Amino acid sequence: MGGLFSKKKKSRVNQHDKAVLDLKVSRDKLKDYKKKCELVIGKETEIAKKLLKEGKKKQAVLALKKKKYQEQLLEKADTQLSNISEMIDSVEFAQIEQKVIDGLKQGNDVLKEIHGQMSLEEIDNLMLDTQEAIEYQQQIEEALSGALTHEDEDAVMAELEELTKEALDLPDVPTDRLPEATPESATAAKSKAKAKEKKAELVPA
């Protein structure tokens, strides 16, 4: 039990993440500092107005000097805040860029592995065999096109159609004419139908 709880979990936070976290903490502190400066500036302005109404000009000037100093601090805080924000963006972009580079490296390794399974010589031989087969087929077609007549071509197409039917195992279309119905056969059929109807009426439900 003690051994399980004594083990420390490995932190997944790397140096880049820690740097971004520290920068964001500093950024938030600067934002809070800016708010305090703005409150002090507003307060010193009100104090200066009040002192002027009371005729205390020297004290009013001192309040305005304090206000001016706070404005300088606020300007510095704005500059530092801008720099920190840019630094955060740069570090975060660098992290994304690193992930992209890692992905490209992995993809490149996979491509190298695939290419390593087949040499350039094998690829050239495969392409050469394919091209030779195409050219040989074209030569046969050109030779036979001049040797066969139109009747031979028709015979070839007819045989092709027969072989296609056999491959699909389609039944042949009947060529014999169906027997025509005669008046006697029609009368006999009507008689059989009436007999069946009467038999059905006699059977109890």
C-alpha cells in the first residue's frame, strides 16, 4: 500500500509548457497591476480637484505629480504586457511548429521504409515489363486487324456474345410459337371453371 502511494506520477508538462505557464502567470499579474494603477490615477485626479476647491494648490500639484508617476508605471506595464503576450504567442507557435516537424519526420520515415522494400531496379523492371506487354498487345491487334475480313470480325463478335451468355448462364429465349387457343379449348376451360364453383358451393362452411 505504502509503495503504491509513494510512487510519484510522471509529469507530462515539458519545459515549453512550463515556460508558457510562467509567462501567463506574469501576464495576469501585470493585468492586475494595471488595474491598481488606473484606480490610483483616478483617485489622485479626484484628490487634486478637491484640493483646488479648498485652495490648497501645492497639495493639488503633488497629487497630480503622483498621478503622472502612476501613468508612467501604467505605460511601462502596457509595454511589458505586450511583450509577454508576443512571447506567449511565439512559444505556443513554436510548439505547434515542432509538432508539425515531428509529424513530417514520421511521415518521411514511413516513406523511406516503403521505398526501402522495393529497389529502384525492381521498379524499373516492373515498368518495363508493363510497357512491353502493352506494346505486344498493340502489335497483335495491328497484325490481326489487316488479316481478318468483315465476316471474320462478325464471327468473332458472335462467338464473343455466345461466350458471354455461357459465362452469365442466361437461359435461351424460346423461338417456338405458343399454341393458339381454339374455341373448343376455351369452352372446355369455362366448363371446368363452373364445375369447380358448384363443388365449392356444396361443401359446407
